[in-house]
Amino acid sequence: MTEENKTKEEEVIAKLDTFDELPDAPPKRRIKLSWVGKISVAVVAFWLVICIIGPSIAPYHEMDMEGDDSFLDAYDNFYLGTDYLGRDTLSRIIYGARNTIGISLASTLLAYLMGITLGILAAVKGGWIDMGISRVNDAILALPTIMLGLIVIAALGSSIAILVGTAAVIYATSVFRIARALGQDIMVQDFVEAAKARGEGVWWIIRAEVLPNAAMPLATDFGLRLVFVVLFISSLSFLGLGVQPPASDWGSMVRENLQGLTYGSYAAIWPAFAIATFTIAINLIVDDISAKSGGSLAKKMV
Amino acid sequence: MEKEKLFEIKDLRISAYNEQKEEIRIVKGVTFDIHKGEVVALIGESGSGKTTISLGSLAYTKPGLHFTGGEVLLHGQDVLSMSPIEQRELRGARVAYLAQSAAATFNPAITIGEQVTESAVLHGVLTQEEATKRAVELYHALELPDADRIGFRYPHQVSGGQLQRLMAAMALCGNPDLMVLDEPTTALDVTTQIEVLKAFKKVIREENSAAIYVTHDLAVVAQVADHIVVLYGGEIMEQGSADQIINHPTHAYTKRLMAAVRPTPTAGMGTAVGSEHDRKVPAIEVKDMTAGYGGIVDNEPKVPILRDVSVKVENAHVVGVIGESGCGKSTLARVMAGLLPQARGDVLLDGNDLEGSLHDRNLEELQKIQFVFQMADTALNPKQVIGDIIGRPLEFYHGYKGKEKHAKVVEILDMVELPAEFATRYPMELSGGQKQRINMARSLAANPEVMLCDEVTSALDSIVGANVIKLLTALRDKTGVSFVFISHDLSTVASFADEIVVLYAGRVVEQGPTDEVLTPPFHPYTRLLISSVPEMRIGWLEDTMNKREMAVGIAKGVEITKVGCPFFNRCPMGIDGTCESESPPIRVLNDGHEIACHRTVEELEAAEAETQQILHGYERIGEDKQLPSAG
């Protein structure tokens, strides 16, 4: 054996003795968005800013009938033309952002609160509690969402609180299913069993073991769910049961100005465009994030 | 005579690139040949690049890896420079790959026969009829039961060992030039391992096919390989014929690997316990306990596993529980931990009765019994840092908070020989052996009296596993904790335990001090287990197959029976009419050594003497055979 081989051999053996050496800490995994994702974030951020500062930058008030005539194309200060009552379309879109996005966000948050609480509870407790909640949930899921919304609002009247509540209950059902499935997956993991063997209580297990592991898939789903709620609220408004005139909202703006299409007016197109930009942007962000986290979201989706 | 060179790997280099586009070399210039009819073993620990090289022979790398140099030649043709279409034709048809887990390879919804023949038919090597005929031939060659009809079954209808052999049939169906076997027996029980090894060896010889056999287990390699390549860190340390490497290793790393091979379990391997931790009552004890799954009706579990089990664990002792999968080893630990309430019988801690369910046990009782789970990967919450994982039992049981808690965490990390910086790391940032240490550290943090270790070394490399055992021994001496050490690996248990409990189909068939259990007389099942532990000796497989218990005992699974001795159908010395219907009496030998068998101690001793004689006889025949060829 040559001298060189000998030293190499010693090196290997020396390494073996410290084989449990600290492996290099892997770089912190940060989610890097693609350029599509970045543009989408910018679009969503833009609309959120509009929600907040909208009234102070809008050229007119949403209810002002300042235009010369209805269904006009862009002129002077009316950058997007006027609607069927001669109101400034741009101002109404800016005001409407508050209603559409605000109501959707509130509904989705409420849906998540209900869905996660019940879903994790069902997963952790199992047995009759799980059975009871799940069957009620299945029953609600079986009803067409718009139909259910129409009935509730027709019965209780249309106010923003009822709108938010209805959308929240309807969408909590799908959140419940995801949260329950995730919770059940996590509950059978050894680390949960270890916590049980230690004698930990249910709340500690939920807070420290289950929720941190369910957070990421639930967060990506949140974006998706928000889109559905925006479309739902818009659909209700389109049918005249959502936000009531004269307050503006993207969905009802499309309905109000639909007849304008026959005159070649864009008044119905602009709010539809606003809905599209917001929902598509959120979808693209969700896609980007779930692609980066190895598509695990897709598997968790029920 | 120079055999035909079938396959060559020349200076193969494979690298990965990290985020900074730096090259990380995984395989650093590896060269070896395979001749027709030859089995080449790639041996090394995790991270030695053995799987990467074996996949490279299919011109495939895992995502993120790239071939950066060298050639892979099949019949002199470089497969790396082939077009993707040619490579696809190559894979499965000319080079076949057998993954580690048969259970994961087979699709549960398609019959076995369809899956075995699929690749050969898909590549146009054989027609469906030819392939089916060939598959049946292979089933016969692999000694599968009911060979003519097994192809019509579904994967869940055959045993794990049979499935592993069926995977070999799948690979061989299209008459490949080369088979790549990636750790095909690692996850199996020793008895199943033998059954699979024997079938592989026979079929490789009969088919005269060449194979790359990837494993970390030298004792297994000694049975199947003609040529051995020892790898470490992507480089060849040493290569040569099996005889040369096994009997005359020259490289220090090879010698090191040999030292970590499980020695044959024999008496005198256990360590003696000091008397300083002695107390009058056992730390934990189960008495006439019956337990199972599926709920309890009339003190009888719906799916019974354990029946009338009595085990005592003395203070500061290590009790090894062994048996094949499905014998109830983990169930026993789960009953002790309160995770599974028993149907009948008692569990006692320090002589005091314990409630069956952990919900009814008080904090102190919970703290004194700690369960260490088998897979550290799943037993540690990936979203908690090590400091929180170890800190939680400190806070939960002992009320440590803030700085005090952190100091204690560091102390416990030190006990498991890990640096204090680990407290801020996440489990996924650690190696397998380190995770297992954290897993044990969490239990240690509770300051328990009894630690229940469920197969804690089974998923680890031999050298890493040996270090974990060393650590456990040190902890026992330092803290006086009692261990219940569950393993299917008799040699690990023998090297560490003071007492051994042999479980078969939910019953204790033999128990006693390690030395007593490992010296004759043996219970026939203990004998089978001892005979099944591979020895690092060429020809061991053939020798052991000649033993009586092997002929009857292997290739049969564990069956839980309600009456009689469950081992009856695998026992070479069962008494017809008695063993299958009556529960065996417990024969008490010296020093608390108990054997549950209908045969008397004298009969068992006589059987052992006979086995030894047969073995000796064969060895002599072997010597005779060698003489003429040597002269």
C-alpha cells in the first residue's frame, strides 16, 4: 500500500469517529415567487391599497350623478366613462373595491374560524362528535351554494352582516373538510402519540402539535377560498341580493350596466375586469406557493 | 478462464449543484466490472453513494443530480450517451431495478401476475402468453407456494417475504442482462430474510444473470456476492472477491464495517449490572396480561394479540423483547405505557397497581414510564425546534421555565452527546442518528424510571446503531433507568440486554437471563431465531438451510391461535395431538429461566445436541470436498 493511500485511509477513519458531526444547517427555506407571482402580489396589493384609501382618491363620490349622460365613453375627468345613471364608473369601482373585497375577506376569515375550529375538533375528538358535525356539514355541502344563499337572504333580508354570515357558513363547510382531513393525518403521527403518552391535554396537542403542521396548507387554501367568496358575493349582487344600491359593488355594477353593452358601452366590462384581476392574481399566488411547497396542497385538497 | 465482460462502470462521476451553483460531488470516480453470472455487491453506509451508483447503471439519477463524467457500458455500449428513447428501452428490459420495499412497488389494485409480466410485454420482449408462462416458471424457481396460481392473487394476499420474491420475478421476467437489487432484504425479519436470500441466490444461479446487490449488511453480502465493492463518501475504499474482502480485508474502513456487523448471539455477550441500583420490587411488571385491538368484550379483546403475558423488569435492568413482526412486541410496550389498556391482568409500577388507560394515570406515574418511538422521523414534530421538544417534558413534569429550562436542555443534550447549538435547530436539519438521540433525549428529560424503546436502532445504519446502543448502556449505568428494549434483531438485544423475553404470536415462549436464554436448551422458536441471524461467513446460508428447524420454520408466517402452542405449525419437534390443542406447560430452569414447551428439558437438550452433530457432519463433508480441488 502506498504512502498516499495510507494517509487517505487514516483520514476516512478519523472522519468515522466524528461521523455524527454537525451537518451543515440547510439554508432557511424561503418561498421565492416567480415573476408571475410577483406581478400577482403587486395586483393584490394595489387593490388592497385602493380599499383603504379609495374614497380620498376617487374623482367623484360613488353616488354622484355628475356625468353629462348615461353610458358615455371616457371624457374629461370621467376616465372610464359613465354608467346607466351617468355616474363615474372609475369612482364606483374604487368605492366598490371596499365592499367587494372587504365583505369577501370578512366572510372568508369567519369561514376559516368556524371551519378550522370544528374541523380540528372533529379530528381530535372523533367518535360521535366527529360523526355529528360531519353529517351536518355533508348536508350543507349537498345544497347548491347560490340557491342556499338566495333562500337565506330572501328570508332574512339583505344586509352586509347577513351577507357575510351566509357566505361564511357556506364556505366554512369546505374549510371544515380540509381541516378535518389534515387534523386526522396529523393526529395519527407518532409525535402526537408521544404527546398523548406524556399526558398532554387536548388543547395543548391542538395548539402545539396539530395547528403548526396544518398552518401552511390551510394558508394556501385561504387564498383560493377568498376567490370563491368574491365570486359568490358578486354573483349574489348580480342577482340583486347582495350589496344594495345605490352603494357600489363590482358584482352589482356588472348587472346594472349590462344593458349598456348593446350601446357599445364599457360600463359593465370594467367592474368585470376588476373582479378578474383580483381573483386571477390570488389564484396565481396560490399556485406559485403550492408549487414551491412540493404540490403537497394538491394532495390535501378534498 | 476470463468470463465475458457484461457491464462496466468506468470512472463514474455524479454531482449535485447547490443554490450557489457550487458543485457537490456525490460519486467521485468509481470503476468496476460485472461479468456474466456474477453478483457484485455495493456496500457502504447511508451517504456512501451506493444507491446513486446503482441507479446510474440504469442511466438514471435522482432529480438534482447530474452525470459529470465517466462511462457506463453494457456490452461495450455507453448507456449514458444514449438518447432518452433508447434509455427507456434499456430500463426494465435489459437492466431491471428492484426497489427496497416490495409493498410500495406493487399496485394493490392489480393482480400480481399482471404486474410481473407488464414490463416484459410493454417492452415487446415477450407476448402476454409467453410472459405469463415465464412468470410461472419463475414462481417455481423462486419456490413460491401455489406457484401456478399465485399470479391471480392480489398483493395483499401474500406475505411480505413472498412479495419480495415476486418482485424478483417481476425483474427477471423479461430476461434482463443485469438486475439491480437495492437493499431487498433490509426491512425484513431475519427468518424472512433467509427465505428471500435463498430464493434470490437460487434464481440468480439458475438464470445465470448478473446482478448489482446494494446493501449495508456485510453478513448478507457474504451469502450472495461474488465480488464486493466497499464504498465510503462516493469513493471505492476497497474491492475484490467476496472471499478476499470477507476473510482478508485490508482497508481500515472495511475492518470497521466488519466490527459493526451483528455478531452471532451467544451467551456472555450481555453486560453485568452493578448492584448500586438494586431495590426489592421490580420497576415495572405485567402479570397474566391479555391485550389486543378492536375493543374489549367480556374481558376479551376482539382481536387478541397478547395472551397471559407475565414479564418483570428489575430496576436498572435491560429487558430485551424479541420476536418476528406481528408477535406483539410493540403491543406489550404500548400496554405498559398505557396507550393500549389491557383486557385482563395487571400492570405494576414499583409494586403499585397502574390503571390501564393513561387518562387515569397520575402525572407522576406518566413521568416514570416513557415511550421511545421507533421512527425518529415521525416521532419529532417537524415544526418544533429541538429545545422545545426536549424542553416540553421538563416544563410539563418538573415545572422548569425560562433560563433554568434552557440549562437543563443543554444538560440533556450533553447526556446524549450532542452539542448545545442543537437546541435551536429543527428535526429535519439533523441526521438519522442524531434524530434518534433527540427522540431518546425527550424521554430522558422526563427523568423516568422505565424507558420503553421500540425498535430504536432498526432504521439506523450498523455503525450508527452500535453507537446508539453504546449510549443507552452508558445512560443505564449513569441514571439507573430500566429499559424495555424491543427489537427483532437478536444480536443487538444479546449485546445489550440483561434479560431476554422471547415472544411468539402474543405469548412468552422463553424468558430469562440473557446468558441462560442463549445457551441450550432452547425453545424451538428461540433456536430458529438464533439460526436465522446471518453470519459473516461464506456458505453460512447453505449450512443453516440444512438445519431441521429451518426446513419447517421458515416460509411460514406468525399466526395467533386461541388454543395450544401457536408455534406448532413451524416447530420441528411438535407433538401431534398435544401441541395444537393444549397450552404448553412452563418449564422452570435455573435462575428464573423459563421455557413454555410440551417437550421436556431433556428432550430439548437432546434435540440441540443432534443439531450440533448435523452441523459438524456437514462441516466435515465440506472439508472433504475442498481437499481434492486444493490438491
